[in-house]
Amino acid sequence: MVVYSFYIFDRHTECIYSKSWLPPPSVSSHDPLTNPPTHPQHQQPPPHQPQQPPQSTTTTTLTLTQKQSSDNAKLLFGTVFSLRNMVRKLGGPDDAFISYRTAQYKLHYYETASSLRFVMLTDVSTLSMRNVLHQIYINLWVEYVVKNPLSPVEHKGGEGVRNELFELGLDQFVRGLM
């Protein structure tokens, strides 16, 4: 079993925590969308424009990675939200959306009574992880985030979620599953 990533969404649909256990795919140097070809006439700005100092590639890469991560979380939540609503309309209020599978990954979903949504992406051969997500909620979230007196009630921007005990416990728990 391989776990690709894990997300927590609050009741306001904001991604308050995300973690990936696999490195992001490397960007090909021949990809025209991410690395446009440079031509000699594009390397120097025209004389009438002031020359701007070059940005640090680390800063640019970090900003791009954060934006991609945020966009991925938004797309993931939109997919989960739509599928959950479709299941409720077709199956009635007693049916619940648990997971779905594509050719590349399987998405597992767990929603708490307080509208926290736990999402885990794994390989396609993985069985249901609903109990695992419930254990993460009970044993890690409640113990290290909810019972933490320094953690706020609302987690704007993930504030209070990224504490050392929660992160270490989650990492050990998930690596124990692999």
C-alpha cells in the first residue's frame, strides 16, 4: 500500500492541513508550458524599460509550489463536495460517500460530526481507509489539536494544526501502514 497525500478541510471548506509522502514529479526541461524557450532578444529588456533585479529561483519555486498545492487542495475539495452531494441525492440521506477510484489513485473520505473532512489519496489497490481516517481523527486530531490549549477553535490558514506532536504522530501512523 502506498499513501500519496493527506488533507484536512474545515467546515468553511478551507484546506487547513496537507501532507504528501511522495516527492512531487520533476519538471521536464523540455516542457514548453513551464519552461518556455529563451531567445537572445528576450534576455535583455528594451532600453526604455528599467531593468528589474532577477528573482531568486528558490523563492519563485516555493511560491509556485505553494500555489499548486493550494490549487490542488481546492480541486480536490470541489471533487469531494460534488461527489458527496451526488451520492446524497441519488441514494438518500442514509448513504454516505466513502471513496472513489481512478486509474492512478484512490480517494478515501471521512467526515466528522463537526464537518471536518479528512481525505487520503492512496494507490488503487488499497482497501477502504475509512477506519484509518477515523483513527487519525480520534487518536491524533482530538489528542494533539483539539485538546491543545494553545490551539485556536477555528484554524484560519491551518493555524494550530501544524504542531510537532500531530505531525510526528501522523507521519509515524501513516508510515506504519505502508
